[in-house]
Amino acid sequence: MTEKEKFYISFNKEVATVQSSEVNGESQEQAFTRVCLDMLTQVGETYNAVVAYDEKGLGTKGQHKINGYAISENCDTIDLFISVYNPSGSIESIEKSQIDRACTRISNFFSKAFFNKYDNEIAETSSIFEFAHQLASSKEIREKLIRVNAFILTNGYYKGEVPLPKDVSGFKVFFNIIDVEKLYSISSQSRLPIQLDLQEYNLEPACLPIPTGTEEYDGYLTFLPGSFLAFLYEQYGFKLLEQNVRSFLQFRAGINRGIKETILKRPQMFFAFNNGISATADSIELDDSNSIIRKISNLQIVNGGQTTATLFHTSKEAKENILDVLVPVKISVINNTDNSYEKIKSISKFANTQNKINDADLSANDPVLVEIEKMSRYMLTPISGSTQHYWFFDRISRQYDNLLAQNSKSKSRKKAFELKYPKACKYTKYELAKFYNSYYELIDNGKIVIGPHCVVDGNEVNFRAFRDYVMPNLEVNQVFYEDLIAKAILFKDVDKRHGTKRSKTPPIGDMKQVMVPYSIALLKIATNGCLDLEKIWKKQQVSEELSDYMYNLMVKLNQYLIDNTPRSNIIEWATKEDCWQKVKTEFHIPDTTSIKDDIASKEAIELRYADYTEFDTEYYDLCKRLILAIEASTWDKIAEWGKDTGCLTLSDQNSAKNIAHKIKFDYELNKRELDKAIAIYEITSRNNYEIFESELKKENDNCKLSTNTVMQMIAWEKTLLVLDGWQYKILQQSILSEQYSELRESELLLIIKQMRDKGFVLN
């Protein structure tokens, strides 16, 4: 028995298990769909996918069918799923006619729902109604939608060609076939690679194999039509550039404007004027003469992302010109994938580049930075004023600018985007290193390799130190991220208090680049490393007392450096380790009595950082208990309420519905889904807590909490004020009850956990 056959048997067992857990008798085909969507979600091919079935008129001209869907966070991509499922004990072949029929059915559904108001023909109780209604009426989708991906899911083996994209009333629908071969591949990979059969696109690019003199990689020189590269970018988007170090720089950079100008005015000269693109691949298949490329496996553009993106964006206004564009292409086939990340990074560094690439850009795809980016996209800030928002990590240069440009087609969209991702809360890789290194000191072989002097020495030097000494040992988790943002808030406040020549009040001096990191480093010494970063994170600001303290500290430090620097150039001296050594041993740090409320106890700090994995597990267990205490029907109501009031984004509405379905059929919720569910619960609790009325009335015979416990919580909270207003209201309501429902007990346990982390102890 082959490995694929073993996988197929195991896969069928999983489908059977999923189906048997369905209390309402979900069909085997939908159980198969659900397993496939889970696998595609795990490798990043889709996100927040919803299993929803609908069919009509099968066998007729207008027939349609759909098994699931997903809408991207910013509504620029819609994923449609249709299953071609045959319950068989062995792998069977799928005919091209079956694939073509599936393409027709899923395309017809999209056309009906998007253009013909299909939602008027179906009952609101239908699992597909909400999606059909969104397609028909969502202004956000209609304005932002760029690509539609249609996935044909099958448990068979398909040997034919992938159908070409289909135009549906102005939208291009891209087809992807996920057969048992790809499902097997997905089960052993972290993402689904881009596989190109150039014959399907009627392309026969001549190539020149290059003798590289090493077995590490094979080299090929070729060219590709500009229209084809624009097409690839339209279909795959950022996935094509995952190993690239930067996002599209728009048309601000002179090089990108030059690319656009060449396309518009002299497209035939593009090959001569442009340096082309550098790409990597896992393998290339040539024809019998070894001079024509037939197939490319796992194509990734590592240099030339700007060229590719510019081709796509310009093609929208100059379709005819793009047809005359030819782009030179250099492809490196990496033979040993064990250290492919380092090789690809080196290719990005040393290949011919048209815009300068720096160390921070080259590290953009480091797993640590990727993980920080993920957290920045789903960790909402605690309530601040009347809104919550995200701190946007600009991992790839100008990601934020590109998203802002996409969301600036109307004032309302731009305002909504900026409320969600305030510009003041955007930070780059350089700023990340500044925030961290200003508050951290590391000694290696007797030398201070991380400290405020590194920050003063400039972006490149500071980031290099962060990359070499911090990132290899960095554990990215919730506490790390909360503290990182607290350090960012502190850094920005200190920077603002120092002032500049343009400030309303006179600046402290002309050495801000020294004062800010040095004063923050001295603050850590003054507080013995016990600054209450969690308080800053929760309040999303530093206290007035701390802000004033930092101002006074900078005034004294500024004068100290003027009086005690042995060189004429103080800033240059401040880049040296000797300067920092002198300052931290000789400078008299002001007394911290005025900021005693901003300093946590050592025990609280140790508790916050001690074995985070253990506490993390407890936190998510409590979150899971709370989420499951809310009925599936209530999650559906939350989605509807969020849509009617605008309190939930389209993505959050779909998440709520997905959570409802998973709870209804007892599916496991992963960490990301729990984070999303808690965020939605908090938004709902803050704005419409009455929606949980039915859960709060339920009896709970196993309740172990008492009003005495709640009284202790209220008494403690009155002195420290660590809870949000809506949480405190829950405590007040709980005093009036002698017994608590499962939901109320779960809420109280989660609040106790939060308070205990701040030092609360039950008597």
C-alpha cells in the first residue's frame, strides 16, 4: 500500500468521524467539504471559511451548486467551494466533464447571487442565505472585490487541465482543483505551492539553462509576457510574493513611475529598459529539446515584486499596451530545501534591485516577524474611549500604505479603515527594534550588544543588533505582544514630550535621538525592571505622572550629557557603549515616588512572565468554557445584531456564524477562533449585553462560586481599577444572585483569572 493510499484511508475515516458527530445528519459530502476547508485553512489557502450548501436546477442550463464560501478580511477576495464527492473505498479518477460541470454550477451561483438578487428566492433559514444576501447588497464587497477563487474539491484523482479563468459579468473567476493528490500534498506541507503548467496558458517561453557550478541550485534565463505576470498577480495576489521583502510601493518611487511610464508610452522597450524579475522554484520541467519551459513548481518572485504589481495595476488602464510587454526572468531552482529561507534571503540581497533593499527588508520573512504580524492583525486593544483598534505591524514595507490606498475610494471607507488601523498606531521593523532595544540590555562576552546606544546609532545598526541577538531567542506570545505595544506607547509619549523646533512648547534640546532611548533605559533601571507595562497596554496611554517624570528625567539627562561628554559631538559619543556605561553608573536618576502607581511588584511581574505556556493554557480553557456557554442561536443573533448596527465587521459577522455552526455540531475551536470569539463577545458585552438573556436565566446545579467571592472581587477592584466598565457591571449584577448560570460563572472565572494575574487572592 502506497503512502497516498494510506492517507486516503485515514482521510475517509476522518470524514466519517465528522459526519457521525453531526446531530442534524450532515451529509457525507458536506462532512468531506468541512474536512477539506479545515485543511485549506491550516495552510493559509483560505480563512474563516463557512460550510453552506445550496443547489438548484441540477441538469438544467441555469443549474448551480455551492458547498461553502469565505470572504477575506478586507473583502477583496471571495472563495467559493464546490464538492465533487464519491464515497468510495479506493481512489477513483474524475472526468473532465465532471470538473467542467462543477465550474459551471459554481459560476452560475456567483452570477445569480451577485447580480440577480438570488437572496430573494431563498428562505432566510437557508445556510447560504446570509452569503447570498451579502453578495447582493454589501457595498463594501462591491467596492473592494478584486478576485473570486472557485475551489473544486474532490476525493478523486484528476489528470486533466485546470479550466481557464472565466469572466462573470466583469469579474474573473479563477478555478483551483483540490483533488486527492493535492490533499495529500497539503497534509505534509505548510502551504499549497503555486503550480504552473504553461501549456495551459498557450505559452512556450524559450529558456537558457545556466551551468551554475554547484549542486545547490539550477539556473534558468527566460522571459514572460507582461500580461501573464499581471494575470498571475491578479489570481494569486500576495501569495505570489510571499518570499518577497516588500509590498507594492505604489507609484511614488521613481522606479515604479518609470515602469508605468514605459508601459504606457513605449511598451515594446520594456525588455530593454527593465531589469526584470528574479524568482525561485522547487522544479522546472522542460520540453525534449531542453529549451522550452513547460511547467514551474512552487514559483515565488523574490525580486521584481514591484515590477509585477505595477504590471497588474497599470493593466487596468492600458490593457492593449500590456500585450506588447516582455519581461526578462531569472529563475533559481533550489535543490536543497533545508535552508531555502537563507538562500532566498541571499538572492533578494544580491540580485539586481531597482529600489534599495536594507537589512530590515531582508529579514521581513523571518518567522518571528511573521508571528508578530499575525498577532497585530487579530489582537484588538482594550477599550480606549469608545472604540478598539489594532496596532498595525508594517512587516513588509508599505503594506499599510497599499491597504490605505485600496480603502480610500470613498471617505467613509477611508474613515472606517483608519478607525480600525490608526496611522499613529502603525509601526515598522525599525520602530519595533527601537521600542524593544530601548527597554532591554543584553551583555555578550562582557560587551553590551543591546542597549540605548544601539538605538542612537541609527536604524540599520539597531535593527541588525535586534536581528542578531534578540530575534533568535524571542518567544512571541500574548504577553510579549502586549508588552511590545506598551513599550511603543511609552516610546511615542517620551518622544512627543521631548518636543522639536516645530512643537508648541520649546524642545528640551537638540538631542532627541539620544534622550528618548537613554531615558527609557534609565527608567527600567529606576523601576528595577518592574514598570507596569500591562497597565500601559490596558489604558493605551502612559499616566500623566509617568509622562511628567520622563520629561523631568530628560531635562536632567540633557544637561548631564552637555556637562560630562568628553567629546564635542555628543550624539556621536552617545552611540558608544562607553557612553551608556558612564551614564548608567554616574547619572543620578530622579526618585520614583511620583510614579509608584506605575510600578508593579516583583511578584506580579514574575507571575506575569513565569511559564507563560501554563497560564496561556488556563486562559484559553476559560475562554473556551465561556464561548461554549453561549448558545449557537445566540451567536447567530450576535451576527445579525452586528450587521444591523455596524458594530461588527463583515469578517466578524461571518466568524460569529461560523462559531455558531461549530458549537451547534460540537466542533473543536482552535486558538485563532477562540481569540476571535472572545473579541466578538467583548464587543457585544460592551454594546448589547442583553443579548445573553437566555443564557443568564439557565440553571446551573454545579455552580461553585458564591456572592461572597464576588464581594471580595468588588472590594479589591475598587482599589486597583483593572477591569473595564462592562466587566465591573457584571460583578455588580452578580451580587444580586445566589446562584449563577454557566455563562455567568464562566464570565466570573475569566475575570478572576484577569484579577489574579494582577495580584488578587481569594480568602
